Amino acid sequence: MFQLLFSLIWMTGYAGVSDNTKNLKIAIVNEDQGMGNTVASNLRVNLPFQTEQIDSNDKAQEMLNNREVQMVIHISDDFTKKLQTPGQTAPISYTINESNPSMMKPVMQAVAGNVTATVNKEAVAAGASAALTQMSPKMPAEQAGQIAQGLANKVTSDIQSTNKVKDMPNQMLPMMLVLASIVGTMIMGMNFSISTNIVGASVSKMGKLAARFMLTVGAAVVVGLISATMVVALGGHVEKGFMALWSFESLFLLTFALVAQMFLTLFGNAGMLFNIAMLSLQLVSSGAIVPRELLSNFYHSLSNVFPATYAVNGLMNILFGGPGVGKEISFLLLIAVIAFAIDFMVVSVKKAKAVPATRQLSQTA
């Protein structure tokens, strides 16, 4: 069943990822009223991504930091002047947020290179030719075109990164922390289920539920502390500090545990199948490996109800940099409360198992 569920979910979840690059979003900031207008217009028409014209570079950078866009293309107000000045190059600035899934940076770097090449070969040449003809009506069109072709080699790329991630181990931390947490809490939930059955009616239903909840909270805090300590001790990049990482890890560990235990309470041993499916679904859709923007609409929508999505986003913000994690904390708390409420209601309505006769005789003796 493990192989079947993993194969089914992963193969369908990542189907069409290469075709969904059109879902990536790029902000274009043009401050130049000359050639920049032509370049920006051509980019909006020709780029195979969603584009949005933003008036302010500060606003675009804020959107990038919040992961609302995947890259910012900035054309400065002196772009035309630099193009027309002999010996000067006219850079187009590209800003990439590295606090994203690892594949985002190389994809956006490739886009930046292609954009600059396209601008050099087509947009700038066409815009310069038209502008030169307009500025000098007596200039022959052929001469204007030749000058324009000379200008077309002057555009360069200025690629900058925000929230830089220093190496591959750090880039993979969100995925590994979430994977280890989900698997660990699944196994803990299974052991709690077995222990609950062994204890039987010798302890009340609510007594067992309370004990399970207290142990879960304690385990989340202790394991979160150990994990955060190891990350820092081994050179992990923690932008927002140790305490932020520890508290956030403890919260999503608790949430994962309560969700796993909810399925086991609802379905007994069969609940492990639901937990295995949840593991696969959350790894695929959380954005830890592949950006959520590249997933199908079904998996992208489904990810909004899974705790791993908010755990990954929060971890990237805490480890690499980004906005605060208030939104992620709110959703994790909501999911945890719902899972525990369902667990509580199911335990309340279930009948307690009778104590076996041998145990009754033993207790009597």
C-alpha cells in the first residue's frame, strides 16, 4: 500500500509540472519613458509567464519577499540614456528571492539570461530604430537600423538575490525537517494507538486522551528543541533566530501529531493508510520540493488545507528570511484545534472496550 499510494500520488502530483511554468509570476518595474516602454511592452507580450506592471520598485520588492511574484525585472530611469551613450552599457536588473524551493533560483536565472538576450536581439533594436527615425526624420531607415543593431549589444544582466541561502544542505532543510516530523509523528501515533488498546478499560477514555495529549505536547517541545539545536550546531542558516525556529518547530510537530492521531482514532489501524497518503500528498503539494505554482490546480488547491504547506513556508521565512510567520502559525493552530476536536468527539462517542476476563480475575486477585 505504501508503494501504491506513493506511486499514484507522486506521478499524478508532478504530472505537467514543466507545462505549468506559465503560472509563475514576474513583476516588471519600468522607470524609463524612452526605450524602457518598448522593452516592458515586449516583455509583457512575449514572456511565457504571468507578468504584472508595478509602478514602484519598493512595492515589487515587497511582493517578491512575500513570494507573490517569483522575480522582479527593473528598468531604471536612465536606461535610454545609457543605451545612447557611447562606451556605456545599459543593465536590466533582475531580483530573485532565494527563500523559495531550490529549483526556483536556476529557473529564474535562466529566464533572466533569455530576457536579456531577447531584449538585445529584438526589443532594443526595434525600439532604437523607431526612436532614431522619429528624432531624426531625415535619417534613412537603413542607417537607423544599423545604429540600432549596434545598441543591441549594450544591454547586460544585473542579477541580484535577496534572502540568500549559503549552500545546498540549508536549502534542503525545510523539506527534511517536515519529512522527518511527519514520519515521526505517524509512528508515535501508531504506538499511542497500540498502547491505548493494551490499557483497555482500566483507564477511562478521557484519561487516555488526556495522557496522550500531554505526552504529545511534551514530545513536540522536546523534539523541537533537539532539532533546532542540531540545526544551529551543524551550521544551519537561521535568519530569525534559535527561539523562533524552536517554537515554530514545536508547533508544527504538535499539529502533525494531532492530525496523525485523529486518523487513527477515526479508523483504527486503517488510519495508517490515511497517514501514508497524507505523507505523500503533503510532500508533493507543500512546495518543499517543487514550487506550488507549478502543480496542477487540484494539488495546488489541496495544499491549502495541509499543515505541511504552512510548515514549509514558515521554515523558509525563519531559516532564510522573509515576512513574519503569523499567517502560518494561525493556520497551524486552526488545523491542530480541528484535529483535536474531531479526536475528542470520536473518543467521546466510542464505547469503552470491556476488560478481558483474565484481566478482571488478575485485578481481583
